[in-house]
Amino acid sequence: MRISPRQIRKLIESEKGKISDKEIFSGPKMSAYLTDFACGLTNRYKRPVRVQVTWDEQPGAAVAFTNGASIHINAASEILTHLPSRQLRLLYMQGTVGHECGHILYTDFVQMKLFQGALSAGKLYPCPPEELSPTEALALLELEDIGRGSDRIAKQVILSQAFDYWNIMEDYYVNAQMCDRFKGSVRSGILLSNDTMLNRCLSIHEQIKKGLPPLSIIHNLLLQYALSGTVNNLGDYDGEYMDKLLACTGWIDEAVMGDAKARLQTAGRLLLHTWSYIKSEIERVREMMPPPSDPDTSVDAEETAASGKRIGLSGSEDLTDEEYEALVSAMGHGRISGAEAPDGEGRPTLSSGDPDAKEEYDNAVAEALRATRAEGGRIPLRKTDTLSEGNGDGGTEENTLYSGSGYTRAGSDINRLLSDMAEEKVSERIEKQISEELQAEADKVRLGNAHAGINIRLNRLYAVDENLITQYNLVAAPLLALSKQLEQEAFPDFADRCIPHKRKGLVSGSTMDTARLYRKDGLIFSKTKYPMEEQDMAVALCVDESGSMFCGDRITAARATSVVLYHCCVDLGIPILICGHTFTGRDTLEIQSYAEFDSIDGNDKYRLMDIAARDNNRDGAALRYTCERLLQRPENRKLLFILSDGQPAAPGYSGTEAEADMRGIVQEYTRAGITFLAAAIGDDHDNIRRIYGASYLDATNLKKLPAKLARLLFDLLQK
């Protein structure tokens, strides 16, 4: 199948319009693109991260979360699908990745654990606010009293709300950090996500009219303010919720400028400031919780441990999964979702009362430290005893011109991703059409009397597996060097005709060579010589894939030889066909098409990694097929390489009769204009030499192959 580049471009443009949102936003290319984007933000801090994009259309599905090593984004979330363009959706996803990378780089999960542990003991971490109003002081006493008690529901509501306040503070903090350090797509994406969230929020009047719990309303307002610096107050609400919010904004702004402990202290203050709402929430949740499944609450620790139930920090029984889910569902009513914490950080841990509060607190801290020993939330810092340690004679300087990556090409990126996906689809479709046409041509090949009743089955990979690409990249470098050597030694005249090169030392030319101005003979000009004619040679390689090729790792040498010859021909503009052959059953010749004359997807070099030892070898039939393919080419010179480890061996085809068939085929197609060159891999050199005569070389030592092949090719091409 012949198709022009112009036709291919038209097909690609047509295919781009058929790609759905699900295909582009949740496909592997988007995950790879966003992973590269995330690594650009985190690698400088030695914190590599992967991005996984999914498509979850369930109501309430999370937009994004991170576990510290990977970032998960749901491309089907309502907030994303309602954005009016793909460009905005990609920019939103970039902002989401930037936000989650901010948590990975800047959020101190160790401090959060300590905060959580202290609350379980009825204390605020790192310490209560210095100045408390009478209402807040009373709230602190009540909070401590609950910490000493055994009210699991109250404790869990407090812990969950404290976690939410901490999360709000962290979202504010990491957004500020990322927007300050990365001015391009990260900043634009974060601002877009914040604006989108604000535009989708109900106004205060609407939240009240809808009957949302007071704690949910104040939670939503605090989150709106932290992410966007304002709130949706259409209708000019002026009541207690705005009073509560305005009292908090100064604390939030000040805390974000401090360290992790300052943000945690502010989260604690928010607990006290909104205590009346929290108490109401505790009672509301208590009414919505299912009745306890086991009325006997006097189970001792030993019995609980034996039953497999979880134990809290101080030894009391924790909430069951069902109870916890019910509580989360109750508390989540009407709330705007914030960023999720890494796996294992999302559920605050309960602890019921211990008479000795200090001991409980110490246990909580110890548990937190053990749990966070492997936590990857922060870049570890090393404490030093001297200010100058490790500084040497160097210094620091401020670069006031640095403005971040400046990357804001979401529109061009989405178009490139669409083009890549469309090109893959078109290439796969064309490769399938090529295979179908090749199979039809193979059916027409007359194999001769020796192969009567033999069928040809053509096999070709439409799409290349990622494993093949990995295998190629592992072995390519030294093989490409050998390919260049072969190119220079075996095809010097072809290289001169097809590769642009500069000729120096001329009396006249298009360019003056300033390095030669010293010369008195006038040879100071140079000019670039470009190809003046198309190549007049076609090459085919027929690889023996019999089971014996597995011995001594011969198939690896065959695979490497194929890569060397393939790249040599491609670099010189010589059309090349590479196929493997094996014989299965009693009537089927399997042809593996690895490189085709008219392949368009550029993946043939990876397909070569699929060359493998398979079954029997019926060389004569494979040779006729390959020769017929070569005869269809318009080039005058036709060169056929045969790579084998011995004589033919298949049911009904072996010994002297098979050898005679092979010699007859070589003679027949030599007269038709094909030049044969047989390369032997293994020990059966005599049989191969007997079949192919002088056009034979030993290819067992791959490093010596280019020189041997160059000498033989030179002799053959001079005839």
C-alpha cells in the first residue's frame, strides 16, 4: 500500500475530530504528559511522582488526591466536564497536579499526625492560643473534657473537623507556595480551579435556604476564602456566618505566612471559634448514626484484640468502617470537598479517655512518630551545629529575574496530544490495511512443487507494545554504532549520493572557509553537496526463526544483526524488508513481518525486538516469498540477506531434497536479478556454504560483522 504524506496528514486531521473526551483525558498519553509535568515540578527536589488519570462518572467521585508517590485525577469529575473547552480542562488538570505536588513538597504530615494525636487526648497542638475570649476558653474546657471521656461520636466529629480545618489551611499554603514559585501553567491552573470552585458555590443565602448544617456553611465559607480570597455572598448576607468568617480571616492570613505549627495552632483556634457549630454537629450526627450492633460495650482489651477489632491510641475500641462511613456521610452534607490527604492520612484516629491525660498524649505522640517514620510528605532537613558547615567559600545570590517556568501552552499541548493520538490511530489502521494487502499478495505467491499444499500466514503487529520499546532502548546504542560502521564501509558510494556532506578545499564555492584563509593555493572555498538522485537499491532480510535458533542465544545475534542492517538502510534511504519465518503444523508457513518497505508508523525498529525462536523452518517457501516481494520493487539492484543457523528442517522437507530445492531457488532468482548473501549464525557453516556458495559469511561474532559484510558487499556490488 502506497500512501503519500499529504494523504496521511488529511487522515490525521480527520481522526482528531473523532477522538472523545474520555479517550484524550483518561488515556495513557495524558497520564504520561501529566507525569512529565509533575516531574518538572518535583524532580528538582528529588521527589519524583507519577500521575494516574481515571474516568469515574459516579456522583461525588473525588476530583484528585495524592498518596505522596502518585497523583490521581478523575477526568470525569463534574467540575472538569462542565468546563467549556478542552484547553481549560487541561489547564485545570495542570493546576490540580500543581496543587497536589505542592502537598508533596510542602505539607508537613508529621506535624499533622502530632496534631491529631494531641486532639485524641483532648489537647491542642502545639499549644492553645494565648488570648482566648470567654466563649473560646469555655470551648477549650469542653474540648478537654470530651478528650478525657469515652464519647466516640463526639471525638470523631472533632477530629474530622480539625482535619478539615488543617486541610483548608494547607490548601491555602501550598497554593501560595506553588503560585509564587511557578508562574506559568501551574499558577494559571490553580487560579482557574479556585475561580471554578467559587463560581459553583452556593451563596450564603442559598445555603441557608437549602437547610445546610451551620458547620457545613462555615466550613464552605472558610474554604472559599482560603482558595480564592473571597466568598459567594450574592444577596449581601449580613449575619452571624459573615461575622464568624471575618473574625477568622486575619488569623488565616497570618498563619499562612508562618510554619506548619502556626497553621495547626490556627486550625485549633478555628475549632474553638466555631465550637457552638461543632456541638450542634455532634448532636445532629449522633441522631443520624446507626444504632450500635453490639449493645455490650464492656468488652475488655484482651477480648477486643482476640476478636480482631481495631484499638484506638489509648486502647479503646475505634469506630467500625460502617460507623465511620456513616459519620463521614452525615458530616459531608452540603460541604465543598477540599484536597484529600495521602493514603493513610485521610481518617483521623480516635482515642477514648484515659485518666492519665499526659500518658495518653505521650502515647499518641509516640504512635504518630511511628506511623510517620516512612512518611514522604516533606523533604528531610539535616540539623547542623555550626552556621558555616558545608558552605565552603561559596555564597548565595538572589535572582530577581526568575519568574517560574512560564509554561502556559495548554492549547497547543492539547492539540499536540490530539495529533499524537490521531496519528497512532491512523497508523494502526493503515498498518492493518497493509497487512491485509500483503496477505492477499502472499496468497498469490507460487511456492513450487516442493511446497505444494503449503499455506502462507502473514503476521504483523499493528501496535507496538511498550515492552518492545523498552527492550530496544536497552540494546540500541552499541548496535547503532555498528550500523554507522557498516554504512561507511559497505555502502560508500550510496552514502556519497544520499547523505548531504560538505566538500572543502575548493577553488570556488558557495561558502568561504575562514579556517583556510592562510592558504596560498586559493583552495579556501567549500560547498554542501546534496543528494541528486534516488537510491536504486532495495534490500530484504529473511530471518530463520526455527527452534534451534534458541541454542547458544543465536536468536539474540539475529535480532541484533537485523537492527544493524535496518538502521544502515534507513539512514541511506534504501527501502528494506525484514521478515522472519517458521513452519507450524504440516501446512502453514508463518511469516512474521517486522519491517515493511512502505511502513509509515516509524515503529519497525521496535518490532524487530519480537524476533524469536519458534518452530520448524521450511526455508525454500520463505525464500520464494521474500524473493517475490523483492521482484515487485522498482529498484534495479535487489539484495537479499538470509540469516540462518543451518539447513532446512520441517516435516516432509529436509536433507538433500530440501538443499536441492534451495539451490534451485537461488539460481532461479539470481537470474531474475536478485543478489544473495547468506549469513551463518551457529556451527552449521558447511550446509549454508553448500547452498549459497561464495555469497556466504560467518555472522556469529557480531562485532566483526560490519567489516566482513563490507568486504563481501563490495565484491558483490561490483559485479
